[in-house]
Amino acid sequence: MKDYPIYRTGIGQDSHRFLTEKNHKKCVIGGIVFSDVPGLSADSDGDVVIHSICNAISSLSGVPILGKIAIDLCHKDHITDSAVYLEHALQTLKGQKIVHVALTLEGKKPRMQSRIDEIRKHMASLLHIQVDQIGMTVTSGDELSDFGRGEGLQCFCILTTVQ
């Protein structure tokens, strides 16, 4: 009997509001700092791209990365870098190899179109995959949601693995 690869798909989402302009927290999106907008309201750096990927991995592994592991790392060890949470999430895949990541980011600000390749390269490095295995789109939302009105950011992730 021939063994066939097993493909699995996970979905994740994350969103955060922007902090007030007076706060000096950096805005981090896909591991890249955007200096023209305030930081995101979260205990961690609030990186919605990495958080949505962690949630997609959780939907595959059943391990609550942001719901348990990241909270412990943040509150007990004071680790706020979401890339560390992603490292822990990747360990839960156990034999599954990421073959594709699709990301859609919604927000009126910052303007991200010109920095998509930078985000994709950074995320490929963190995920140990090639840049062409990551697709990313951005939308302003045309003011139809809080994100489209510039009040925060939302990211959706579809992640495909093979075993």
C-alpha cells in the first residue's frame, strides 16, 4: 500500500487596537517596526501577523499558544516579543512541515503595501521556509470596520502543512 502525504490546513486571526498617540510603544507588524503609527494595545508587542500565525498553528496542534504559553511567557518571564511565541508554536507541529502561509491584513494605517516583501522575508526566516511560500495581501477596509477606520489592525492567516 502506498503512503500518501497528509495535508492539513489551519486558520488563525488576531486583532488589536492602536494605543493613544502619547504612548511610546513601537508598532510591530510581521516582526517589522512601523514608526509612523502608535503601538498596538496588548501585553506583548501585539504583532497581529505573528499572533494570527500562532493561532493557525494552534488550530492544527490543539495547543493554546496565545491562550496559555504566551501568557505565561509574557506575565512570568516578561517576554513580549511575539517571535518567541512563534518559536514555541512551531515546536507543537511535531512532524508537520509548513508548505504555505496566506496572510490578509486589514487596516487603514499604516500604509503597508510597500513593505510587504520585507514582512514576507522576515516571516519566512522565522518560519524556516522560502519567501515564495508566503502570500500576503493588505486592504484598507474602506472604513467599513474599526480597522478600516484606522482604529487598529486585523490579520487572518491560513497555514497549510504536510506530514
